[in-house]
Amino acid sequence: MTMPTDVGVIDLMIATPFRAGARTYQFLRANLRDRESLDEFEFPAQYMFKDVPHPEAGDDPVRFLLEQMDRFGIEKGMLGVSFSEERSADSLRALKQHPDRFFGSLEVDPNRGMDAVRDLQRAVEELGVKAATAFPAGLYPQVPINDAKFYPIYAKCIELDIPICVCAGVPGPRVPFAPQYVGLIDEVCWYFPELKFVTRHGCEPWADLAVKLLLKWPNLYYSTSAFAPRYYPEAVVKFANTRGADKVMYAGYYPMGLSLDRIFKEMPDVPFRDHVWPKFLRENAERVFKLS
Amino acid sequence: MSSEAFEKARADLGVIDTMIGFPAPREEQAKHYDFIRRQTHDADSQEWEFPAQYMFKGVPHYDKVDDPVEMLLAKMNQHGITRALTGMAVDGNAKIALERHPDRFIASTNTDPNQGMDAVRKLEQDVRVHGARAVNCWGTGLIPQVPLNDKKMYPIYAKCIELDIPIFVYAGVPGPRIRFAPQEVALLDEVCWFFPELKIVTRHGGEPWSELMVKLLLKWPNLHYSTSAFAPKHYNKDIIHFANTRGADKVIYAGYYPMGLDIDRIFAELPHVPFRDHVWPKFLYENAARLLKV
Amino acid sequence: MTAYETARAGGVVDTAVGFPKSREDMFEFYEFIRKGSHDAATTAGELEFPAGYMFKNVPKWESDEMGDPVEMLFLEHQRHGITQAIVGVEDEVGRRAVRDLPDHFFASIGIDPNEGMDAVRKIDRYANEFDLKAVGAFPSGLYPQVALNDKMFYPIYAKCIEVGVAFCSTAGVPGPRLQFAPQEVALIDEVCWFFPELVFVTRHGCEPWTALAAKLLLKWPNLYYSTTAFAPKYYPADIINFANTRGADKVIFSGYFPAGLTYERIFNELPGVPFRDHVWQKFLRENAQRVFKLPAEDLS
């Protein structure tokens, strides 16, 4: 049960530190109604996190991030990107300059219809992205995981043979959870059995249901983004140790809510069995995201 | 440890019971539940005196009650309950109690959103003219049932915000044999999102969705939980843990006398609830005092 | 004089009027519709007016043709015998109009239930500042769209009742290429059932469910129909028939100036509408004055 230190970790959720004044969470405002989130919170889920990192990245956030990754043995990190230069300048540069260290996932908004489908195709062709990502409860208007608007995106992911990473479970930001109810994934996996669907952000409080579905649907996977290792749901750890060693993947949340120090300090205490560790930290991601 | 802190909080501040009723003779009490029987389909519910009686041991029964107000007050005094939130219109008792002992009783009005604008106007009247400081709505017991996130609730919620009063609603599977759908815990999420200013207090446990209940209590600053209808030995573990960690300000004491629990039983069990010391004064008094503006 | 001419001489109320704007300003105003559209003609702005494919000769002013919008509208009204008009007061132009010409211009606002309690408070705020006559909504044009029977609308309806102001909404398939579902006529039934006191005035035709609209107008005493956005030659036969039979008190004249129709066209076509004699006066003036609580005097 010892965590190996030499596997070359793949982190399925990492980002370059935000530039000063970047309006990172501006997109969420339209869905927020409460004053505290609108007027006071810098990070809309901050009430859930202790010690949200505020790294001083200097003028080269890409270099800074690489140094952090080296410190913790992270060989590759997946960055969320969009075609918006304002939002993604640093990530796009990172992909271009360090293709051996970073790979991209395109943030999709199904509200944009065929434009979103076309963007995804273009992102694979031009940016070499390895996945699509979506935050159903954060979209405006919100789009449930099993909504018709998502279906052309799912179909395109299958055509392009890339996974889609989707937030599932009660979201931290104070927006309705209904679009990310874990039960909705069942219908999608049934209709698109070929779709590689990777959950993000914990699936809580429906972790038991998530495990049932992970067992039921061969192409459904779980990633641990936004959860400090000490809070990984028991049901998921147990599943990884029994039938699900190939289905659970490491994702961090740096710098959005967790520091790498904290993640890798807590990580060795997760009671994964020996055979799970290399799969969890690297091999599953390598296979699902086709990185080799 | 826990029980000392309980005693100290009770002695220093007193206790607010956010759900209490006046004792009544058996037949009268049984008749009070006719509104529930009307929407049950099983034979037991038609016969039982109390439609959730299969869940409770030692439900209080009285053959005769001389003065319900003084009888309740004596019970309260015996256990250090300094104030009680009570309905306004169930019978004449509430009126008497509120007039005779305004320092001991706080009025809560009841609402039926099926009444549309009449319900909105009644709510406003009861608060502005008759001094109600909270409103109660058991949507699942109404005919037709009104789910927590139903549009009929929305004008009521808006009015609560305007009047700046909390609404007490019911969450979790109800004891009486009627459908639970209108009070599934998950429904609260949408309401709290659309009305972030609305002060909501859940009643009757939120079970079996207590994990979700905790998630939502953490997520929504104006959502609260009260322990009505649960004997302290059955207080939900997730809720106790939440109160002891991040939720000390969100969990509120409520009993269930005389409907299902005797106050003697509640206060025999209460000191054994493993709340941490700092939780007790908030649980017994301060959280309710803040919401009800005591 | 015909019944139409007599009625018109007594004054005409237009219950939904906008102030003239330059083409550029008008284009900018329609941004909210482009935002919710998916078709290229609309999103790319090829359709200057998102429902432009339905209208001939939409009024337009280049920016150098623009004068004072209040004066322009008032002159237009004098030229065509419009004696009272309901206008938006959410910008300075509208506010000035109601302040300077209080016998002619009356206040209304638009509402977006997505704003929750802020929308409810907005009604209170305007009702305190103005003699508010109407609260208007365009369910298909909201972003996100909000159906007429959606819970988000319910606190708005309750507030309209409290304040005693009429609620006006577009109903029927909208011209702009947005989904019609949020304003299907059938949805009105539930609203009128739950809020029988709500004064609900439909706008923009209720097509193609005009037979249903007539049924509901008959069923619900506080439901009314106004003819916004329809040139008189296209008034639905079901509605004319209803006005001529049991509904003389329920159908209310409105134009669509300057969004889509000129008053020249409206008043050229209006005499051709086969209303019966007793309907005209109610249609052009009296119903609006009663429903929107406007001062009522016969000017003829």
C-alpha cells in the first residue's frame, strides 16, 4: 500500500496560475443569485476549501507551473483551454511550447449548438486537445448531463475518439445541482456506450451510485479533481481496490482550490492497494486519454 | 462533558423549542389528523389515532385536559424551555397562550399555497397585524400536495423575504403513509438558489437524505435544520457531525410534544447527544433566537 | 360618420409604443434577441430587425434624421389622433415623456423573472415612483427563456396583483427565430386559474392558437387580448369574431410603432376590419382605459 514515487504522475486537472485581475469566475455570475457569492467571494466555492493557493507566479506562469510539477513528480498535466485568447493565452502557449508536459482539453458549452461541435473538431485538429470538458451547472443556461443539447457533443467525442470530462455531484458554487445529478449519467452511457465519460469533482453525495455506474458502464471513469486526498470518498477508494483499478484516475485542483503541497502530503495516506497506485496516478489516464 | 455543557447552556440561556403544541384529549387529538387520513389509502391510517404512530414509542395521551396552556407551561418550566414556537390558529389555545404569556410563546402562522393570493395576504396580515414571526408549511400534508419547489410556493417565499421571516418546511420521508415526493431534500437546492435571501428551516429530519442535507446546509447560508419529531437518541449522525464541525449555526432544537414525543423523554435523552461544547448554546437557543428575532 | 370614424374622433389609446431610435440604436437594442438565437441570419445581424422577415416598410431613421424622440413620437400621435399611450420608463426618454406630458404618456416597465427578488422589487420601486400602468414580458426573448407558467414568474404575478398593475405578455409563435414554447397560448390557462385576479393582457397575436385564445378570453374574466405587432389586415378572424360576439370588452387596440409598423399603414387598414359598430369605441379606447386604469374622457 505504499505510494510509488517514480511513475511520472499525470494530473488530469491543473492550470497555470491566474494572472492578476483575470476574471476567472466571471462566467459563473449569471447563475449566481446570493449576495455573498456575487459581492464577496473571490472563488465561488471558497467556503469549501482551506488555504486556497494564491501563487506568485511572476511573469511566466507556464515556467512556474512546470517547476511546481517537477517538485511533485508530475510528468504531464491536462489544461483546460478555449479559443478565447483572453481566457486561455497562457494555457495555449504551454501546449505549444511543452507538448511533452501538457495536453489540452477543450471547455465546451452545448448552448452554442453546432458552433461548439465545430470548435471541438477544430481544437483536436489545431491544438491537439485530448479531451472535452464541461461544467453543466456552471453553464448559462445550465445544461443537464442528459440534455439533448449535449448529444451532438457526445457524438462528436465518439467520432474524434476522445473522452469528455464532466463535473458531477453537488457543485461548490451556489448554483442548482440538478444538472449534475449523478443519476443522469446512466442514460448517457446507455445511449452512447462508446463514449468515454470521465466524472470530475467527486460525485458526492452520490458516490455509492457512482460506483454502481462505474461497474455497470465499461467506458465510464472517475477522476478525483477538487478533492483533497483525505476526502476521497470511501466508496470510490474501495471500488478502486476491488473491481475498479482501471476506472479511477488522479486529478488535482491546482491552483483553483488545492495546493500541490497539500495534495501530495495527504496522498500517501490514501489506502490504495499496491496494484492500484500506478494505474491511478498514470496508466489509466495514459490509456483513456491516449497519451502514449 | 457533553451533558455539562448542555446543563450550562440550558441554565445560562434557556431553551427555545421550535415545535410544540398544546395537549389535547385523545379523541380531539385523533380528530386533528383527519386531514392526513383524507389522502391515505391504507387501512391502518384510517384506524390509527396518530397516522405516524408506527414510528413512535410512548406517544403522550391524555383522557382529560383541564387547562392546556397552563399544562404545557408547567411542562416547559419543568425542563427549562423558556420559549416555544407555536401555531396560531389550530385551536383557541395558542391565542390564549400568546396573550397570557407573550414572553414565553412565539407565534408561527400556517400557510396553504393552494390558496394562491389569499394565502399571500393572510401571511402578510398575520405577520404585520398579529405578530407572527415565522410561517409553517407542510406541503406534503396539503390537498393537493405542494412540493417544496412548486410554483405555488414561490409567491409565499417572495413574501417571506419581504417580511423578513423564516419559513419552516418539512424534508425527508414523512411518517404518515402519504407520498414523500413533495418533500425530497433535493428540491431545496433550487429554492435556495432562486431565493438566496430566504431563511428556511427544515423539520422532521431530512432522512434518508441526510448526507445531501449536510451538503446543502453547507452550500446555502440561509438554510437551517431543526430536529423536530426525532427523539434525541435518533438524531441523525451526519447532522450531529455537521453541527460539530462547520454547522454549529445551522442546527436548531425542536421537539414534538405532544404529537409524538413526551418532553420528559426528550430531555432525558438530550444530554447524551454527542454535541461538542460550543454547539449546545447555539443548538438550544441562539440559532432559533437569531432567526425568530428573540 | 361611420362607427369607426366616430370612435376614432373620441380618442385612441395605444397600449404599447416605443420611442423612435436611430437604426444603430435599434440594432443594438435587439442584441438580447441575437444572444438567444442560433441561426446565422439573426446572430450575424443580417436581419437588422430579428423579425424583419415578417414586416414590410419597418420605420427607420438614420442617426442624422433623429430629433428629440419624445417630440417625434408626440407629433406622430397628434397626426394620427392617438390621445393616450403607454411607454417604457426605464430610460431617461420615457421618464421625461411621462413627466412632461402626463395626460398623454403613461408608464410601463419590462420584467425579467430570471432576476428573482430583484425583479419583484423593481415593480415595487417603479410603482412607488410612477403611476405604473403595465408590466411587460417577452418570455421567448428572455435569456434563459422563462415560460409563462414557470415558477419564476409566480412572484411577479403576485406582485402585479398587490400593486394593481396589468401584466402584458407576448403570446404565440414569436417572429424572431427563438423557441415558441415559453409563450404557447395554452400556458396562460394555468396562470389565470391560479391567479384569477391577475389582469393579463396578451400581445403579439397568439397565433396560430387564436381559437384557443378566444376560448380562454371567454373563460377568464381578467384575460385580455391586444393587437400589438399585427397590421389590421392580418387581425386573426377568430379574434374579430370574438370581439363581435361575446368579447367586445376583451380586445384592445395596440400598434407596433416604431418597431415594425407605421401609423400610416395601421390607420389605412383599420377601417377595413369588420368590427361591428358597438365594438369600435371599446376596441380603440374604452377597454384600454378600463383595463390599464387610464383617465377616461371622450374627446369627440
